[in-house]
Amino acid sequence: MLKPHIWLRPPAWVGMVAAETETDWATWFGSYRAFILHYAALARDTEIEALCIGNELRGTTHREREWRDLIAEIKGVYDGVLTYGAHAEEVWDVPFWDALDYIGVSAYYALADTPSATRAEMVTAWEPHVARLERLSTRWDRPILFTELGYRSVDFAAQYPWKFDDTTSVNLQVQADAYGAFFEAVWPEPWFAGVHWWKWASSLDDGGSAGNDDYTPRSKPAEDVLKRFYGGYETTPSPLKTSTR
């Protein structure tokens, strides 16, 4: 899946993007149209299986007409699978899921109220989110794809999975348990299409280690969890889930 991101300098965040006047909205969508149609053509020309048409632009998705018009233009360029990567709370309110193939979400839901929850506690914490996501899938008659999910190897990884710049104690086990809890609580659901993990960098120099506190599972216990599940030792991927990774 090709997923172009718009980045803003922290503490600003792409979810803050919005406009105040109709003229400003027209300007923004005109600019974004040129941006995303470029990537739609790239996805077409390189035969990429899926395209994520936007990521966490929660300040814009209430503009249903503009997004539906844009989706129609994208389909004129690219005929592969389409999704949009909603913020974890934005996903409930996006009004154009029926125009896409998958409901996409950055599934950074809090799974703990303590720094180092156990895998069993995280599995239990997933239950209300899983139930609500199932209802969303049924409402729109679309499978749900986690366009982004990941956990740092730190104490609060399951408590605040969206935090990326805090300094705290390295905790490799919490990260591994969070991965395992996902596979136990979410993966078997029939409405679930697959997951794109945040993040595994393409650079061979960007690997994990005993002291690494970033999101990468590489060279950490979390990587062993991925090997077990994707290797079929603990579960067997369905054809749908295999095709969307």
C-alpha cells in the first residue's frame, strides 16, 4: 500500500489542517488534488496493490462533497484498492466510507492505565474497541484495515501508543505483549482486513537493540511475535488478510 503523508513541524499535527473560508477550502483541496493525483498515477504505473488517499486529515473529512469528488477523480487514474487512514477517533465520523474499498484507521487505542500492562490486560482492553469497530464495519458494509498500528518499546507503550517523543524507561516486553494482544484480540475477527505496522524502516541501519525505545520491532522480542503469527505457528492468516499486507 502506498500511503502518502503530509508532515507538519511538531507540535503541529496534520489533524490540525483546516480552513476558515470557502475560498480557503477551494485552495486547499485544489492543492491536495494535485498532490494525491500524482501519487495515484505513481501507484498505477508501479502496479501498487492499494492506495491510501489521505492520512489523519480529520479537520477536512467533514467536507464530504469535496472528498467524494476527489475519490471519483482518483478512480479515473488508479483502479486498485482504495482506503483512507483515519485518526483513531475520526474513523467513526468519516462520511464517505462507502466510496472506498476499506475503512482505514490508525488504531492507536489506549490499552492500559498503567505503564506496564500485561498481554492479558491488553487483550481485555481491546474488547470495547473491537466491538465498536465491528459495528462500524457492519454499518458501512466494509472490512476494516489498520492503516497504521505500532507500539514503542517503552513503559507507557500501551497506555499512550501515539506518543513518540517522550523520554522514559525502555521496556521491550511491553512492546512484544502489545503485538501479541493485537493478534489475539483483533486478528481473528472476520471484519478485519489486515494491518500495516508502524514502523519498519527501509534503511538497514535503522534497527532495534536492547536500548532502542522507538517503534521498530526489529531485533526485539516484538519481531519474534511477528514471526510466530505470520509464520502460522499461532494462527493462520486468511487470504484477505494476507493480500492487504
